[in-house]
Amino acid sequence: MNSSSDTFNFILPAKVEFGPGALKKLPDELLRNDFKRAAFVATPGRKRSGMVDELADPLTGEGIEVAVYDRVKENPDVESTAECVRFLKENKPEVIIGLGGGSALDTAKAAGLCYTNSFEDIRELIDERKPRRKSLPTIMVPTTAGSGSEVNYWAVITDRLKREKLSVGSPSMSPHMALVDPELTLTLPAVTTLYTGIDALTHAIESYFSSISNWLSDMLSLGAVSLAVKSLEQTVDEGGDLQARCNMALASLLAGMSMENVGLGLIHAMSHQISGYYNTQHGLANAILLPNVLEFNASRCRAKIRSLDSLVKGRNSFKKWLFKIYKKYGIDCKAVEINEKDIPAMSEKASRNVNAQTNPAKADVTDIAKIYRKSFKAFVIHQVR
Ligand SMILES: [Fe+2]
């Protein structure tokens, strides 16, 4: 084996149904498990688009009672998750179906675990001393290709009072099933495709570089990077290309499986603070931090960086490929404004974030502050009143 660790443990994910048309298997799955009451957890947009009804109607036709919670927020917070818990208490489902991007899937998983354990507040899940009963079964139906949330037991929920994104994870929150139908991503707007795709790519890179990565996680992570390098641009340029959409959906899935087991790194530890403070789109925050964190980690990951370079043969290096993508789509730090006076607190929070623990190079608060300043140096620093 040529990997970071020859000795490892690995949690295998939920049952996965993958491929165009996979969605049609939803009624069978519920019937097979004798689920009589289902609750959808989705964003208002999914409800408006008719997608919720499209999935719910066949279930109703099979005699399954369906309730719909369609108030999931982008960057879900403690309050919105608590509202979803109250909805579950009122409707008492036997299975929860999360439908949407990472926000909907994370809300479904976190609310499901709170509901099962009679917690009112997601913050109670962070207290490791509390006993946790396994969550009510959740079926994850991603409509983007990026979060990896469909196959892992993590949820990212914002605590707006503390201006912090909480990474909440527990094996008790593992999904029952991931139902990944790439056809659902065919109509995603280009900008959403780009930022969710970069999120998947970032998961793949960070899990590949993780200080506790192992042979199996490396295979998954590298496979995910390879698929993203092959198909990210194509999904942004030609959204209707089903093969490219399948590749990015698979990249998200593979990276999600890997990161569940070996964690992420400094990019996520830092980008969660940016999104917590400024509500910045997660993939964009990752994209801005990615080159500078790669550089910070470079001395610890030389062999793995060479492996990334080999995936973009003919394009010189992975970094050059990345910058070509950024240039083509106009990604630069001017897209987000941050305030200098927030950097010390954000750096301190990032250093304590669970994702920082598996970054290959240890970073203290000063290192992190430097990366924030370097990544966002072109910004106008505003005085917030
Ligand atoms: Fe992410």
C-alpha cells in the first residue's frame, strides 16, 4: 500500500441508490420498510418548483401519509432547525426525506436526531455527554452535487448569536439511504453548479490531505478529484450534459464518504467562520481560501500534490488548472467583503473548529489570521457600525 496509514477503521455509509431515474425507487423503499408516515424536509424553492409534489404524490398513491416542511433556510441556523423539530413533533413521521442541497439535507438529519432524542435545540447535540438514540431513518435526496451530506453523519448549522457555524456530527445521525439521481441537477443554475462543484472538489482535496487519511479514504478522495477535474467545467458550461452531471454527483458522493471517516481541513475550518459572519455562499468561501491553504499545507503533502498534478496532465499542474477555472468564471476575493476587526475572533474560532484538527500542517491563530489576510487582501475593509 502506498498511503498515509496501513491501519485504519472505516464506517461504510448508508445504502446508496445512484443514477438517472433512481428517484423512482423511493416508493418501493418506503413500502419495503413499512414506513406509513413520511415527512419531507425541503426549501421553499423545491416546493414551488413542484419537485416535492412530484415525489410525494406516488407515496400518497401507495397509502403513505405525507407531511411537508418547506421552510429550510440556506445556511440553516439553530432557530430554523428547532422549527423543523417542532414540525416533526407535530407530525410524528416514521421516516424523513431530505430533499435539496446541503442545507435541506443537514436540516433533515439534525432535526431528525433532535426529534428522536427529545432535544429542542441543536446545540444540545454538541454536548458529547448526552446519550444519543439513533435518529429516525432519513432518506437523503440531493438536488445539487457538492455537500456530500447525503452519505455522511455531519450537519453544519449556524449559531447566529455566536456568529459561528457549528459542525455537528454523530454516527447516530447516519442517513438510512442516499437516493442520488443526477437528473435532478440538470436544471441547476450555472453559478450554483460552480460553487457546489467547488465544494465537492474541496471536500475531496481536504479529505485526501487529512492528517488521518488512509488507503481507502485516499482512493475515494482521489477518485472524486479526478471526476471533478474531468467534469466541473462541463457542468457549468453545459448544464444539460447528463454524463458530466453523473460524474459530479459521484464526486460529491465519494468525497462525502471519505470526509465522514477522515475529516476535512483548514479551508472548511476557516470558511465556516466567513459564512457565519457574512452569510457568504459556502462554495465561494472555500474557493477563495483553497489556493492559500494548499500553499500553507504544501510542505506536508508534496507526494499527494504530485498525484493531483498527474490528474491534470497536459495542463501543467493542479494549481494552474484551478486558476484557469477561477479566471474563466471570475472567482476572486473581491466577491466577498470582510472586516479587519473580525479577523482575530474568526481566527480563534477556526483554530478550535473540528476541521482544523485533521489539517495536515498544524496552524495556530496567527497562521490562520495570516491566511485570512492573504486570501482576502484585495478587499476594501469596511467599518461596520
Ligand atoms: Fe463543504
